[in-house]
Amino acid sequence: MSFEILIILAIFTVAILYSSVGHGGASGYLAVMALLGVMPEVTRPTALVLNLFVASIAMYQFYRGGYFSWRTFWPFAATSIPFAFIGGMITLPIHVYKIILGVVLILAALRLAWNLKTDKEPHHPQLVVALIIGAIIGLLSGLVGVGGGIFLTPVLLLMNWSETKVAAGVSALFILVNSISGIAGNYQQVFKLPPNVWLWVAAAIIGGIVGSTLGSKRFDSLTLRRVLALVLIFAGTKLIFV
């Protein structure tokens, strides 16, 4: 199987699984590109661009289903947006970037494999706490090339600040605005996109439509997400140690 067909199928699969939980899939795309030997300077802008499309679709589906809270969203986004811009402006040495990305992929794998649910009535976070968390996630998102939903969702659920599907809807818009901000922070990186990136975008869009439609209704993708988690762990370990 050729490289182009393999990466298109991989992106399509990642988009389905991630969008089913309201995520854009950047950590998955980064893992795929790392495993297939795509150069690190290409992976960050490519993942963010793919994120734009998939997160937009996921946001629409979850918002339309009534799974969104502006009150939960805005404090995190208020600080994450400027800090994602700052992170996007920073170009790390390749070996440092690979280690940070490897750690992010392993953390993302844990998020995907862990079925976070709660029966307790959620409550809103303190404003200062939400602003600080948003800034930290935004900076890391811009540095690595992810939207930050892979971090925000477990925080919302573990702290009981949102129920599961609302957390997915909030994370989808959070990913979208951070991806835009991260790209804007270093717009020149867009010129490093691979020649056939629009084929990858098409695969991500189709996968995003399928996954977010299923995820906003009754689809339980836990088993499939755990398989993907193993891939992320392998890719993360490879980046850190190889």
C-alpha cells in the first residue's frame, strides 16, 4: 500500500474516533505522521489545519444536539487563545519538540482509553482556576500543534465541571479557536504543508462527519479508542526514545 493511501486511511480513521468524543484529532494525526516518518516541521501545521475542519464539524453536531455550555467554555478560552498564539510563535529544537510531543501523545492515549463518566450533578469552576488552566493548555497546544481538547475534556470531567457530552461540545469549540490561534501565531508554517494536504483534509472531513454524528447520538467508541490509544503510546514512545 502506498504512503499516500495509507496516511489518508489513517487520518480518516483517526477523525472518526476523535470526533466521536468532540475532539479534532490532532494528537492522532501527529502520531500517524510520526509513525510514517513525516518531518516534524511539517507535522505541527498539518495537524492544526486538519483540526480546523474536524473540530468545526464536531462543534456543529454537538451544539445542534444541545451539548454545549458557553458559561463553561469562555473562561478557559479567554486565556487559551492568546497563549496558543504565543505557543505557535515558538519553534522548539527538534529533539525537544519530539520529547514534548511524545509525552503529549502518551497523555492523549490515556484520555482515549479511560472512559470518564460521572453521575454527580456538575458545577462550574472558579473563574481564576479556569483562566489559569486555559492559559496552560493554550500554551502547550500552540507549542505542540494540538487544539487542547485532549487535556480540557478530562479536566472538565475529573473536576465534575461538565457532563460527558457537554464536555465534548465545549472541547470541540475550544479546539477550533486554539487551532486558529496556534496557526496565526506562526502563519508561515502553513507554507510547509505537504503538497497533497487537501486529500488529507477531505479524509478528515468525511471521518469527522461520521464520527461526530455517531458520537452526538448513541455511539460508544470505547473499544476502538483503546486500540487507537495503543498506537498513540507506541508513537509517543518512539518519539521520546528513538
